Amino acid sequence: MSFRFLQHRTGAIALSAMLATGLVATSPASAQATHDWPTQPVRIVVPFQAGSATDLITRQLGIGLGREYGQTFVVENRPGAAAMIGSEAAARAPGDGYTLLMSGPASMVTNRFLYKKLSYDPDAFEKVAVVAITPNILLASPGLPFKTLPEMIAYAKANPGKLTYASFGAGTTSHMAGEMLKALAGIDIVHVPYKGAGEAIPALLSGQVSMYFDTIMTGLPYVKAGKLRALGVSNARRSPMAPDIPTIAEQGYPGFDIAPWYGIVAPKGTPAEVVAKLNVSINKLLKDQGFREKLAATGAEPRGGSVADFNAMVGAEIPRTEKLVKQSGISLQ
């Protein structure tokens, strides 16, 4: 199997450092097996439904990595329980480099504060690389008596508990965005969790729920078709996909900044050399114009960076999320 991409300076430096510190297995058999990785298909677990933003981004990543290595990267959807089903499946897999997880805020950060007992350890993974980030948009049925976020807030205050909002799972960023809005605006709106856009969008279109924090990729087509209204974007700046939709922050709630991110992780014990190879390959792919265009089509913005960058991002999110969960009083079994 080709090892050409480690000829890049960054990859060579990372590998040399790990060899010097003894992080890479040094026995002849294990070293050769790691050096040749991958020699068989690699599974990428997606803890959300097929057709979700996470799924689509992962499939594009799998295609790119497959070309890089000459092996198949198989996407396996394991949706449900706020990403816990898929995260548990990946955490329990052997750390041999042949199972990866497309993680996000729910699996790595939020679940540890929402659930008294988790079926997996959020820290039982080797961080590989952050792939992308994408904003959520707050969608509402056009049949409701408001057209803008300020009008919705006023209506919610006049009718506490009447409005509902869907999310793509308890503990996901769409759930946390709703709770953040409730806390900042001082409104009472009821959370209704679903497994993904495949369930939540039909519920919103049929009037079963009032609103939905959806990824811009799956939600925007309904806005453009006039079937749903967009009340605001969840992260700090407007999306290039929909520059006319204002952020929630600029509509009177400064500091409102919450959006899904997508990062590849591997089960604990995955060889450091495999992690380094994957990190270099993902960063290389994120610089490819064709891949960047595919990401842009989903509303995602490429990220990349080192393993240390990934760890730092998660480390910064943990206290912020813990504070939000405590403020909102959310507690799940």
C-alpha cells in the first residue's frame, strides 16, 4: 500500500516525533501491519440517519480517502439515542484502524452532561481531525402567525408552552440551540426530539411541531421552495449558502453561536501511526478544490488542523456546554 502522502513535511515530522517517543509499535510484525494500513475495508460509523448532513459529509470523505488508499471506506449508519448508539458501537470496536467514527458535539461533549449514565466513554477515542462545521437554521411553518425571530419571541412570550421545536436528537446541537434560545430570550418552547431530518422535516411540514433547528443543507431547499420560513442562522456569521438569512446573534442575542461540527475519531488504542496517516490525508483532502466544493454544496465549511487542535476545540467546548446544560436544567435518563 502506498505510503506516498507521508512524504509531506508535516506527516514526516509527526511520524518521526511519535517514533522518537515510542508511541508507534516497534515489533517487526506490528510495525509492518501498521505501515501497510489499510489492507482491508475501513468502516466509518455515522451516528445519524442516511441522508443527514453528517452522513453526506462522511460519504464524501470516504470516497476521497478510498481514492487515497486504494481501499473501500464503508459508511455504516447507526442512528438514535442522541448519537449514543453509533458512538457506543465505535467505542467497542477494536483499536486496529479499521473502525472510525464521524463524531460531533453530541457524542464527544454534550452527552456527558445530559445523561447520568452513558453506554460509552466520550474520552475513549483517539482524535484524528476535524473535517467541517455547518450552521443550523431555525425553520418555522409559514402557517404560524409570525415571520421573523422577534415576532416569534413575542408570540412565545404571549403563549408560553404553546410552541414546540424539533431537533435531530436529544443532546445534539439542534437541541442545544433551542435551549440556548430559550435561556437568552426567556421563552417557554417545548422540545420534541427526532432521529434526524428524515423524521423532523415531515413533522414540521405537517404541523406536528412549530419549529426545527435543522442543518442548512437539508433545511434551505424548503425555505427556497416557500414551504418553510427561516428565522435565523445559529452560528456567529451568516452562511455563504444563504447570505440573506440573518444570524440569531444579530437579531438581539449577541453571543448566540452554536453549530454542528464533524470530526473523525478512532477507538482508543488505534496505532498512533494510523492516526497520523489519517490526519495528514484528511488535511490534504480538505485542500482539494473538488472536495471543498462538495462540502460547500452541503453548507459545510472545511476545517482540518492537527490532533492537538481537535483536542483543544473539544476541551474548550466542555465547560461551555456544561454551563448551558446546568442553566437549562436538562437531565436525561
